[in-house]
Amino acid sequence: MAGDKDDEIEIPAGRPTINDIARMAEVSKKTVSRVLNKSPFVSADTRAKVEEIIGRTGYSPDPQARGLAFRRSFLVGIIFDNPNPQYVVNMQQGILDGLRGSGYELVIHPCDRRSRSYLTDVRHFVERQKLYGVVMPPSISEDEQLARLLEELKCSYIRIASVPLDRPERMIVSHDRRGGEAAARHLIELGHRRIGFISGPSTFRSSHERRAGLEDGLAAAGLSLSPDHIAEGAYTFDSGVACGTALLSRAERPTAVFCANDEMAAGLLQAARRAGLRVPQDLSVVGFDDFQVATQVWPTLTTLHTPTRDIGRLAALKLFALSDEAEEPEIDEESLVMRLVVRESTGPAPT
């Protein structure tokens, strides 16, 4: 059609370059590259326009230059040392949600931060897989040496933690402290005054944040956390049983216990049954996470719901944004705050 803008495009003589395609499509060179690599982060109209011009000019990318441009693979890694398998599964599902349609795949690397070879093993993992980027959930996210190693390897990363540890574009903050406060308020409203706490490992910042939140909530009501009512667990069912047995054997046992995760809360329920205590008539129990176990035990657990899968999805999207493959996703911080889910494991304090 006369006057059609597309008909006015001047096709260059000789072999067209990616810069020619960008100029004719009136887009950036990076946008052309995204179209060539089937990135989902291009609008349908822009993709159609670029592909139409590529077809008309007969452009094809230089294989050697393309190889140099993609020294990294289309692989995203998750490095973790979390003892809670359900947390890891939920996080992986969320990351996969964020990768869907991008052409990227997820590879996993469980590790042990206590191992002497841990950092060397991570280095080999990143170099061998030529990772595009890494998601670091807690507690691996709290390791500054690992963050420096990834910087050295020029590997993008996103850290997930209960407090800010890095630049905002590299962080997702889960606000665990607010969850501890919510647990305290709930139990105080039910009339409990002797409230205990089963923490996770002291090496996990989340343990300290959840305890700090509980103490903040107690202090607001003029209460405090007695040293006799605290036990350190390992975020596992067995540690919940052991810690629960110890707390419930105290001469003045707590009437309610906040557990730093659901696995330990399930262990506490077993310890209560062994001690001949009824839940919630004699003892109220609050967990943290709201994973499957929370509705698989009896009585079902009152717990803090954590949006782990949503956090994993956002981590993947933020990872793409670091290299300008996508815009920084808008994050509603309030949507990441834990919310209390009340079930059968909590009730009024015994008289």
C-alpha cells in the first residue's frame, strides 16, 4: 500500500547486521537479541515487527558471535542447606513458576555449610553448569563468603532472607519477625501468660528473627520469655519431640508454645501426647510455615502461613531483571508478610 511505513524501510546492501535490524524496527539491539533467543520478555507486537523485518532482510546471527554472547547456559541454580524438605520443594515449585515459558531450566545443589569443601563445591557447580544465575534461600543466603564468590564468578544471584542483607534488587525479605509478633498476640488474646518457644538452629537468622518477634509481642503486653521456656531445635520433627519433652517436664511448664516451624510443632504434639496432655485444652501450639504437615497432624496446627512458592517465583523474575532481560517485578511487600491461620491446636489458657 502506498505510504505504508513498512514499505519505506530501506534494506541495507550486503549482509545485514543486528544493528541494522534494530534500526529498521526502531528497537534496541537487546530487544532484537531477545526475539532471536525466544525470550518471553518481549511484547507480541514488537516480536512480530522484528521477526517480519528479519524475514524480509534474510538476516541470520553470526554463530561465532552468538557463541561469545552466550558464555552462560540457560540454567538457573538453587543452592540450599535447609533441613526442611517441604520448604525446598515449595521454593523449587515457585522458581519453576517464574521460569515457565522462558526457555530456562532449574538445577539444584544441596550442600552443607559446615563442610570444608562447601565453597569449592559451589564454585565447581557454578562453573561446570555455566549458570545464568542462582537463587539463594535461607540459610545459605546469609553467607557473605558465598555472595562474594558468586560476585567473583560474575554469576547473578537473588538472596531470600528474613532481613535485608544486600542491595534491594538482589533481595527478597520475608519479614519473619512480624510472624513471631502475630503468634504472640494470638496466644495472649487467648489468655496465655506462660508462653514457650522452640527455636530453629542458632546458625539460622530466621530463628533469631522469629524469637525476636515473639519477644516483641510479649513485651507489648508486659510479658517476657522465660529462659526455662526456651529450647533450641533443628527445624526437624525429632528435634521438636526432644525439645517438647524437655519443656513439658519443667516444674512450671508453659501453657502455650510457639515453634519456629511446623515440623517441630508436629514433634511437640507427639511429646504432649506422651506426657498425657491434651491439645489445646492443656497446651496450645503454634507453628510456622503452613506446609502440608500443618493439616496432616491432629489436632490441625494453628500456624503462620509463609508464601514460599510466591517468593520462589519472584526470585526467578528478579534474577531476569538483573541482566535487563525483564523489568524489575513490582513486589507488594505486604503480600510477603506471614499471616496467622487459626486451626484446632490453640485454645483458651487452662484455668
